[in-house]
Amino acid sequence: MKQRLTVLGSTGSIGTSTLDVVARHPDRYEIFALSAATQVDAIAAQCARFRPRFAAMASPAHARALRDALAAQGSATEVLDTPDALEAIASHPDVDAVMAAIVGAAGLAPCLAAARSGKRLLLANKEALVVGGEVFMSAVREGGATLLPIDSEHSAIFQCLPEDAASWPRRVDHILLTASGGPFRTREPASLRDVTPEQACAHPNFSMGRKISVDSATMMNKALEVIEARWLFNLSPDQIRVVIHPQQIIHSMVQFKDASVLAQLGTPDMRVPIACGLAWPERIESGTPALDFSRLTALTFEEADAVRFPGLHLSWHALRAAPGTTAVLNAANEVAVASFLERRIRFDQIHRLNLETLEAVSPSNPDSLGDLLDLDARARSAALHGAGRLAA
């Protein structure tokens, strides 16, 4: 039987790459549902090609526009705009797998719904684990879901680890997440106060959305990945390390107790981890060109500079702090990045705002989705207040 797939965030870079892989294997996969925030024309074109049963939009206005567009093309896809639409298409009994590619804390509720429903959950939403932590992992365990990481670094770690997870504590010493270093890897830290949104969004290796591009420039994306790795692989903070690898050919590594290291290599293309997650434990064609080792330049590695990238080191601080601190950090960073993109604060003030918000908001061991959303709201309020003060 074909695997029926819901793609949450289908018009983003991960969503479109997922659909590209799916289109290469029409005998294996069919699209059950798609969701988008505001890109009506893009999702309408996807509906025309993949003919999902459902499509969900973030607001009634965008849903009406999509209904009109689909009616004009004679589509039978039903458009949803209820508050629980994302949870509904993530947990629907006819769905086998869910690609969770919504950026930000907005993806937490549908990820939890998919986990509790026992789906094959392809996780590209860092925030489900950064915000959800133990709450999310409990839902995975209780629902019997299969959790497969889609971030290239976490997919690499997953592929390098032994299949017997019970053996990891006695076999694994630590993991090494690789990072490109972003567009400012070699710039003097003092010059970063003058960085523009356009410069911050110019990633050297990937074309990504604006928010994740800024996170790459500050290395906050790697901070979130450190937190995500702690939960995905049940590691202590001390067992997670980061190394800058500008070429991004080695996607991450595992060092074992005997000092041997396993690494996963590949062309920097998100279709590789997506194909891995879709077919695991099998392997399918992804559409990505294979590495040509005869053409590779030198592979280099550098220390992750705490002066140039102070945001990265907040991850270990947050993991060692009270439960819920990582949710505060995530909310603060979302507000800080949005404020920078709106030119309300400077690039170098993103870290300052994150740090001030961590100091201002004290979590109280959240143990439910409601608690997490309340903590997220409090952190955002504090960060917005701080951003206003910095902009004044």
C-alpha cells in the first residue's frame, strides 16, 4: 500500500523538497493533506498536482482565497480553517506519516497530535522538542509514534548511531553537530552591529526562509539543534558538541567510547534526509547528485567561537537550567529575529534580548501543552517589551 502523507508547512523549503521526493516515487507515496500559512497561489498549485483530500490555511481569509482558487480549477480538495485543522490532518486515522515542517512554536500542537496518534513523524520542526521537551517525548512514547529526525545534522547522527538504542549509553561518548558558521564566520565580532537583514539572510550554502537564515547567522539554529539532540538521543548536555565545518559535506558525527568516529557525508541538499526519513530503514532515490570525491576541496574544521557566536552557548545554559527554560529561549529568539527583520533592533542586539528574556522569565516546570503555551506567551510578552526598550 502507498504511504499516505500529511505535509505541514508544504510551501516552505522543507515542504517543497518533500513534495519533490514524493513526486519521484508515485508508487510509494500519496499526499493526504497539505498546510500553509499565507501562500495561496503556491499551495493551490500543489493541490492541483498532488490532489490531497484536505488543505489547511492559517486564517479564514486565506482559506477563502484558497477555496476560490481551487473551485476555479475544479479541485475536489477540501479546505480547512478551524482552529484545530492542523491537529486534525496530523492525527487523521487515514494518515500514515506526517512531515512536520512548520517553523516555530506554532508547529508544537500538530506535532503532539501526530505523536499521540502513533504516526511516523518526520520532524523538521526544532521547536517541538526545544519547547516541548519531555512533554513531547512522553507523547511519542505513549502514542507509540516513530520519530525520525529530518534536520540534516540530526538525521546524520541518527544514521551513525547503532540501531539498538539501549546500547547507546555504554557505546557512545559524545556527538558532534557540524555547523557552516553562516555568512559571518570570518567577520570581526565588533562589525556585526551594522549587519542588515539582507546580509544575514545570505546563507553561503543553502537558500532558506528568512527566520532560519538569521538563526544560521547568529548560530541560534545550532543552539536549538543542541537542545533538540538532547531529547532525540537522550544525551546529557556534556555529550553534545559543535564544530564549524564550512563545506557542510560532513553533516554530523558520533564519537564512541573507543575513540572511533562515524560520520555521515553527502551533498548539502535537504532532499537526502527527507528521503531517508520517508523510507527508513530502506533507501530511495532523492534527486540529489552524489558526492564526487575527486572534485571535493579540503574539508576544514574550526572551533565554534563563543565571542562571535554567543547565542550558541545559551543552549547548554538553558539545558542545565530549570525545565521550561529552553521554551523561554525559543520564544525570545523568535521575537528577537522578527524585531531584527523589521529593523527595530540591531543584529548584535538579538543575543542581548534573548539573554534579558531568560533573566526576566522564570519557568515553573511545565508538564502540559497548556503550560507550555502559557510559558511561551509570557516569554514573548517579556521579549516584546525588551525589544521596544532596545528600539527606543
